[in-house]
Amino acid sequence: MSTVPSTGLPLVAAAALWGAVAGASLPRAAYRFSVPSGEPWRERCPGGHPVRGWIGRGRCGQCAAVPAATSADDPARTPVGDPAATSVGDPAVTPVGDPAATSAGDPATAPAAVPAAASASTPATPPADDPATTPARDRTSYGPRALPVAAVTALVCGALAAATGGRPELAVWLLLAPVGVLLAVVDFQVRRLPDVLTLPLAGAALALLGAAALVPGHAGHWPTALYGALALGGGYFVLFLVNPAGMGFGDVKLALGAGTVLGWYGWPVVLLGTFAGFLFGALYGGALVVVRRAGRKTAIAFGPFLIAGAFTGVLIGAYAT
């Protein structure tokens, strides 16, 4: 076992800062990728405006320009039957064309305003996602909040820097970590691992680690990374064939990348990371059963736990190598 290189607080801080910046740029991509399997990627915000680009916060400037309607400044949007808008004796809010409301001018005998659902002449209530009636934050933002995603990515990158030190493979981990966080977010939301992320992740991991293997001071083995990708991908493929309902094919493709990064530090790390992923998934599923939010046969998104297991294995492998 070689001595763990000195990391230093500046290296860890710089890695965490990189993680925070990279994580803050993921919400837009997470929103666009978070669609059920078979559907095209999202091209419009919830308000119907085009979403341009993939990197950045989930915020729509056009939705922000739509003013929120209030009864004080937009009488046309005041719903009929609103108690606040039917004060006695206020002609400005008396329903037009209601004979009962204008008989004898007696407020005591004036009937209550007709509920919106009971009057054919009452305009329909605006939908819940109407930009004019949605709270400011919900009207302008979409996708996951940037702060939690940035915090998680910063923590992951900082931990990797603390364990890896200044070795060449640290640059590879810092480049791959935001993609792993993005995949975990998307899979957790819609149980989908996009091919445009999983397959390039595996290829990029092999290529980048191949470059790191040429730099003096590295602590891994590129051939084992390649064999790890084939072994873990093959193992998950067998699980997919045995139980397609419990293991998606997206998990198989994600396992190629996970096997690559785990294999860099050797076969014991491959086994450790694989076991950790199944352990995390089992604990999460068991917790859902205990709180009665899922049954024993309820399918859950396994990608986040596969990624968490790979992160755990790399972290321990980097520290112990």
C-alpha cells in the first residue's frame, strides 16, 4: 500500500468549488432529460416558452415577465364568487346581469354570489400552471433547485479530492462526478437513464483514465478498468435477462461506466462498489416498505444507488491505494 498523497485544504476547496459551479449548471439539463421513456426531451418550460441550451439554471425569463394577477390591479381576473370581491353595496363588484342581486336594493335579501362551478356565465378558473396565477418562484423556475444539486456535487468532488490527492486520476473523477449526479437526479425523478449520458460516460471514463495512466504518479491500472467495465456490465446484463422488471437496460449501460471507475483501483474495489450499490438500494427499498410507501414488489430507480456504490468504492479505493 502506497502512502496517501498530501491533499491540502486548497485542493479540496478548489474541487468543492468546481463541484458547486458544475452542480449549479445541471438543473436545466435535469429538467429536459426528466421525461418518461420513449418521449422526446423537453423543449419548453411549464409555461410553454422555448428552453434554449442544456447548461444552466432552470429559469425562464419569459415567464418572469408575465405579471402575477391580483384582484387589486386586474379586475378582469377576479373570480366571481370570491368573498373578498362581493362586499355589500359595492357596485363595482356586483355581478352583471344577475336580477336577484339588484332587486329592491336590499343587501339583506341579496343572494350570495354564485360559485364559479354553478354558473354557466362564470369564466373557468385558470389552470394551476397558468403563469399569471402561479407563485413567482414556481412561475419562473423549473426542474430541481440549483442549491441542493450544487451542494451535493460540491460534497462529492470535495470528498474525491480529499481521498485521491494530487494524483492524475483526480481530474477524471472531477469531470465525471457532475454527470453522475445528473444521472442520479434524472433516474430518481422518472426512472430513466438516458443513453446520451450513460454510453458517453463509459467511453469518456475509459479514454480519460487511459490518458491518466500515461501520466507519472497515477495509482490505478487501465487494463483492470477495461475488464471491470466488461465484468460489471456483463453481470448487470445477466440480471436484466433474468428479471427485466427489476433491472432496466439503462442500468446495464450505466454499469459499464461504473465498472470502469471501480476497476481502476482493482478487483476488490469492483466487488466493494457493486456490493455497496445493492446494499444502498436494499436499505432504501426496505425503508419505503416500513413507512408503507411501497410494497415488496414495487420497482424503484436503481441508478442512484449504482452511482452511490461506485462513488463509495472509488472513495475507498483512492484512499487505500
